[in-house]
Amino acid sequence: VRYLNDYAKQTKLNIQYNTNIVRISQVEYRGKIMIRMKNQHDVSCVCNTAIISTGLSVPYYPKEVVGMNLVEGYESISTNVSDYLGQTILILGQGNSAFETAQALSSASNYIHLHGRGGIRLATSTHYIGDVRAVNSKIVDSYQLKTLDGLNEYHFTEQDIRFAGFFKDGANMVKLCSKEDDQFQDDARNKGYHRIIRCLGFKYDTSIFNRNAKPKSGNGRLYKYPAINPDYQSVNIPNLYF
């Protein structure tokens, strides 16, 4: 941080600190379409080009899923392992954050299940650093060695929680129930879980964009990223870069 401060001072960069941009819109200014940014003090500035470098800052929360209020977020759960002592836990997601969480809680929990919408992709097999790293794959050993820990491995549509719902039973256990013919189906073998934890990743924040400046999102699994051209410019908002 000291280096960055020295660099900004030496190069006399025009940086506005302690500023929170709450709205980005397109406006016509002097005959040109410009980008206007408004901060928390209702002060606006207009520019030719804007670069959004906020990363993926908003947890992915599928609001359309029934009972999502019964699910805890990975970003806000307790980090005290003793809070999970003897509990059965379902983790939504099969990425690194899901496996990190499972590994951290496995020493205290009764058993852990991981539920994802596709097959597990191990970085040692795909050679892609974003897939599950070996350091986080302890739960895979537990599953393969037939302990109580488990990984749900089904067809995509059967795994996608957007086709399911969460309900609490009389014993205060939370159940994941599939949906068939617009009806939620329970199973006598479904004993439920003490906790269900959402590890579904993050997406970029679209709440700051006005309707006339809202960038288009990617297709399919790229929904959490803005759709961009090879030069990192938004496909539908000129001069807005990511």
C-alpha cells in the first residue's frame, strides 16, 4: 500500500479516495454519448471511458429457488468449527470454495454431502487452475473410501437447484426436495440436514448500472460475468470496459 501511495504521489495521479459509485448511466453531453458516475454524496462526474475493476463482489443467490432463506451463505457463516459439532451438512456447489468449506468442517461434523450441477473437475486432471485443487480434495478421498461423506453425481438438470426447493420438517431439519410436474417430491430416505451452506460463487455487481447503461451478461455458465469483446469492452455499452 505504501508503494502504491508513493507511486500515485510521484506520478501525480488524480485519485478520488473514500468514494462509492452508486449509479452509472449514459448521458448526452456536448453532442456526445458519455458515461456519468454518481457517488454516495450525489455528486456526478462525466467521462468518455469507464473501466469497471470491482471483480466478482456479489454472492450468487438464486432468488427463484423456494426456501433459499433456509440456506446459509459461504461468505457469512461462522468460522468457529465447534459450531458444527456433530451436525449433518449439505454444501451447495462443487468448486474450490465448496471443497474448502467441507474440508474445514469435516473434523467436527457428523457427515457432509456436496451437491453440484455437474461432474467434479479436478485440476490434476484438467490442468486448469480454477478447478478443484488437490489441496482441497480430501473430501473426495472420504467419498471414494465409502465413508459417510458424499458427492451427488447426477445429470445436470437433476442436480440444478433451480429445479428444487428447500423445506424445514418437524424435527427442524432442512430438506432439499426435487420438483416434478410442478410439485415438490419428498422421500422417506431424505432425513434432512442441520445446515445447508451455499458455496455457489460470486458474480459482478449489476446494481450500480442504470437501465440505459446496464451491460449484457454472458451466456450459459458465463452468466456471472459481463459479456465483453476481445478488447474487454462491453458488447452493448460503448466505452465501458471490464
